[in-house]
Amino acid sequence: MSPQEANAYMQEKMNFVPRMFKVINQIAPPAGQTFADFYTTIMGNGALPGKTKELIFMAVGVSYCSPRCIVHVIPAIEGGATNEEIFEAAAVGMVAAGFVPNGPGIPYAFEYAAKCMDIAAKYRAGEAWEYLPQPKFDRGVY
């Protein structure tokens, strides 16, 4: 499997390709395929729809102020999440931040909730979006 095939497989199975896997797939494409299969097993439709699971993941990212977790807004959108659903999930994560032991607190999580909405708006408009600045060691594989 080529890196491009691994990226395409992840896109098909997961509705997005995490940045770290764009790098990993350059080195070990089977790892990306295996991860995508695992991810789909957990995050795919089951008792809860996959869209809901992605919104939960995104809300956890808001509550912990994790930029790598809020990117799950993308597969949530691909799963059919509306802006209202994204906002409500992000708001729950923001409130939860006030209860995370030694966590960031609501004021900091608010910025992450707002970032979820920003990513969603840009993604829906087909514009460039970013959840983190590109790493300085970028070798053109992102």
C-alpha cells in the first residue's frame, strides 16, 4: 500500500486524515490502514451514531483544550452534524472544562469552543482551516 492509498483509505473510513497519519503513512502505510480499521470499529455507527461519537470526542477536546481533539469537528460534519449540534457539543465541553481536575477552566475552553465553530465555518466554505500551526519540521508531507 502506498502512502496515497493509505491516506485515501483513512479518508474513506474515518472521513478525515489526521495530520500525524499523513506523516506516519509516508513511513508505514499499513499502520494507517490498521488504525483506520480500529477507529471505524470504535467511532462508526453503533448504539450511538458515528456523528454523535465525533461530537463527543470534539467536546472532550474542548474540555481539555486539546487542539488535536477538536479537529474531530471535521468527521462530525462529514457525518451530518449541523452547526447547532457542533455549538451545543462544544458548549458542553466548555462547561465540563470547569470540572476537569486541574483542568483549564471555562474561560480557556471557551476559546476552543469558538475555534470549533471557526473550523466548521471554514471547512463548510471550502476555505483553508487550521487547528494548530504547522510544525517547524514540515518536510512537505502534510
